Amino acid sequence: MDDYDVIVVGGGPGGSTAAGLIAAEGHRVLLLDKDHFPRYQIGESLLPATIHGICAMLGVRDEIERAGFVRKRGGTFKWGTGAEPWTFSFAASDRMAGPTSYAYQVERTRFDALLLDGARRLGAEIRQGHRALGTIRVGERVGGVRYLDEAGHERRATARFVVDASGHGSRLHHDVGGTREYSPHFRNLALFGYFEGGRRMPAPDTGNILCVSFPDGWFWYIPLSDTLTSVGAVVRHESADRVQGDPDVAYSALIEDCPLIEEYLRDARRATEPPYDRLRVRKDYSYDRTVLWSPGMVLVGDAACFIDPVFSSGVHLATYSALLAARSINSTLAGFSDEKRCFAEFEARYRREFGLFRDFLITFYQLDSDEDDYFRQARRLTGHHGAAEAAFAGLVGGVSSQDFSRAMFGDVLAEGVQLQLRGLLGEAAGDEPPMFPGGLVPTADGRRWRVPDA
């Protein structure tokens, strides 16, 4: 039986982040994924904190810059009471003005493969086509994984820690205990596909995501290249019957009910090349788990929590939670602190980050407001003292707050600022106070926890 320090299940952005940052500390890491890369995945619109923070820490930012992905400078919304679409720019936030004021719209087939290769270069052992079946228990701890290899033979591997990064369809998440709690606010269905030849917004907003509300939900419109566009309808639970039956008929009818999206697709045609040649349906029920870790095991990304995708937070939350988990595992394996203290820091930070997006989304779904109302609400939640639009841009860009103590959520996104500056400058961006009384702070390289300076 093979033995490792850490086994990571799932090779998406969360799994690659955890595996890479743990292997970089010299630990023996095995990553298992049921698929062979490149493989299709949804979640194509990224945030600046992911590109300039996490990807820099993994050593893949330069490759991503050269990959030819569409540059995303912000977002455009036809949302709320205003008659016309409105746009925000990441550069409106002083935390992202300049060289970090953009992200990318990515084809996940290529983006995920870049991150997985980065984890391999950092020392993780990658086994594709290997499906996790369950965990192995050693007393009160999770101590390994049972899996099927490519030939269909059941194998076992032991480890001091298991990271479940296998997504919303995880087979393992129950093993930490607790339950998956579904939000009463976000119980949606997504029906999505791809078009060639769709219209583009004028420069400099050509690469923006476009989000448009309509009576039964909202549409995303994401430019993935000069010609390819991802188009998805997120339909409220009460209107779920609209996506029943023939998906092509349902999709066309939904587009007809959203005049702006219909206009943008007037001269477009459905994509015909795999993997973009068919419609897909996904249940977009937001949830979080009552327990995120137990001795020897931790959940990251969609295995732990999922939130409505209107702010493109999926990859951000996956990689951020993986970073927190990697710090906790690295610190425990190094003997810096006990497992309980390290993972208490992981859970507290992750829940507050998730909670920020969740609570702001509840406000954002109040369509009787306009953009100025949304900007002011973002400023209230983050405690931002400057322009309200800057607060909104910082919040939905994955970074926010200049004052740790002013607001309930302000200190959470400040870590995103530290990550961006560390990735940009290659050094720590100054000592930061603990997020919670008696809490821990990251080391200068961001890979472990430490006790803050007195």
C-alpha cells in the first residue's frame, strides 16, 4: 500500500492549488482525478485575486498571461431598476488600480491543465483516470483513500491528510461529518451552451462578463475568444418547469425572453466543435456544510460550499479555500501548531469569505434597486471609506477593505490584497494583524500559518 503525507482528490483549481502549495514544502503529495486532462468544466470567468495572487504562488501566472485568454477588466450588468446596462471596472478599486486591475475569461480545458501542470512541477504526483471510492479510517482519523485505478482495480493509499477537492458531486464529503445545508435564497437551475459569432461590447469593455436579469432569472454572456461565447440562463426554482423537456426548445425560448441577450446573439450560431457543441443543465443550488474538516480530512471548493455564480466567485472560493487548507496542513506537518488550531483558522476565514459573497448576493437579488444602491451596500458591508463604486469593484474582484476593524467582512478580503501584492512584488506586503482575536497570520511566502508579532 502506498503511503503519502497528503492525498488530494480532484484536479480542478482547488485540488491543484492545495497539491502544489503542499508539495512545494517538500511533502509527499498524491493527487487523484477521475478524468484525463484536458477536460471540460464550467466556471469560466475569473477574479483578479486568483490570477495575481494564487496563480503567482503556484508559478503559473506567466503561462496564463501567454495563453491568449480574453482579458476581463470588469463586468457589465443589465440589472435592477435602471433602463440601461451599467459597467464597473476593477480599476475603480485603489487596491487593483494599475497592473492588477484585470482577470481573464478562460476555457477551463486549458486553464485547469495549466494549474495541474504547475502542481506537478512543484512536486505533486498526479494520477489521472483514478476514481476515489471512499476514505480509510484509522481510529478517529481519516487516514487514506480507496480508489479505482485506470484498469478498474481497487487500490488503497494512506496519508496523514486527505483533501477533498472533488466538487459538488463529491463522494467523500460526508466523511468529515455534519450535513450539507441548502440556502433558501438561491435554488436555481442553469441551462447553458456556446455560440460562435456573438456580438462584443465596445472597447475597453470587450472582455467583460455581461449579466442580464429577466423575469425568470438571469443570463451570463462570457466572451471566451474573438468568436466563442459562453451563454447560460440561470432560472429560479419557481420557474424550473421552463427547462424541462427538449433543452434546445427551452434554451431558445429563454433567450427570446431576454431581449439584450437575443440582440447580442442575432448573428451568432451555436458552436459545433466539442466540448462546446451541446447544451448542459446544472442544478445551481447554493449550499454550505455544517462541518468543513475533521481529524485528517478537509473539504475545499464546491465539495465544501457553493454560491450562485453571478459574481464569478467559484474558482476564487475554490483556490482561496485550498490555500487556507494548504497552510493548515503545512503548519501541522511541520509541527508548528496543533491540527485543531490550524484548521480553526482555516474554517473561520473560509466561512467569512463565503459569507461575504452570500450576504451581498442576497442584497443583489433585490431587483428593485439600482447600481448606486448596490455600490452603497458594498461599501456598507466592507467598511470602505472611499467611493461606493470602488467598494463594489473591490468586493467582486476578490479584494477589499483598508481597515480590518471597521466592518464585519472588511478583514476577510484584505487577505486577497496581501496575496495580490505578494504575487506582484514577490515579497510580503507588510505584517498583517490576525483576522480574529488570538488567531494566526500567514508566513511571508503565504504557505503556512504563524503567530503574529506582538
